[in-house]
Amino acid sequence: MTYVLPKDVRTPRKNVKGVHVLYDGAEDSFSIAVLNWVDESGKTVEKLALRWNGSEESPKGYPSAMGNPSWFIIPAKLESVLRDRAIELNEREGKAKAINLSNKILEHVSQVKANEKGAFGFTTYTTSEKLTKTELDELENLLKQNMVFFLKTDDPDDTFDIGQNGDLTIKLNFLNNHPND
């Protein structure tokens, strides 16, 4: 790989506590991500961010801070436009299924977290998407990066449930980073 993967860009360290990549255009392109950003008051908020990934000649991309790859925070007025565009690009480039489904699941989990009091939570997510084993593995990896996990028990059938109409229900556990916020 000739560029720093956007999921690994964590600068500035005092502010960036988590990275959820919405779109990764690969080398010589850009990435868009939702950051778990710690603001001046110490509160964690979600911020949409953008960066140029870089290339063989410039693997750290742009922006960079003190020699480390970094993110540019998107103004709030542009957030919805860029989120929508990231989803469109994933669909056009054939990356859509796992990435866009993980985005929907993470949005669902963030709404559940708002009412969750403990450090851990449980929820389910139902989709009509038909996923292959490879796509489920990719989905699992994307969710893990955001501290959301497929429910694991001694019985693998506990994780997924196929409804009579063919809809897939995924059982999820998640880490609630700030249960007291």
C-alpha cells in the first residue's frame, strides 16, 4: 500500500479518538470519515472530516500535522452533501454493500447509545440486503473498528436470524464510550 489508510489517521491524538471511514478512494484520491472528536470542553462529538490519501511519492497525504497524516474538519454546512456523495461513490465503485450497511448500523447504534446507561449495550439491526460470507466478514471488520461487534455465543446461529420474508437480523453488542455523557 502506497498511502496511509484513513482508518489509521489519528492526528491530532488529543482530539481524534475514533475514525469511521465513509469513503476511501485509495491512492491519489481522498477519504471522508466521521471522527469521534474531543472538543475543547472535553466532550466527544462527531465531526465529518476529509483528507487526500497520498501516493507513492507522498504517502502521508494531506493535510499533515508535525509530519503525521491528519484530517480536515468539514464545515457543518457541507456535512450532509459530502455524506450523501460518499454513499454514491461507494455504490458507483462497487464498495457499497458492506460500507453503506455499516454506516446505517453505526447510525442506528448511535441512536441506541443515546438512551444507554451502561458501558455495554445490545441491539439488533434488520436489513433486506443479501450478504455473502465475504461481505459479512467485511461488515464485521468495519463495525469492530467502531467498537460494535456481532453477538458471539457458543451457538453461531445466535448472531443472525433470517425472517420469513428473507430479511436478515443481526444481533450486536457495542461499547458505549461515554455512558455518563
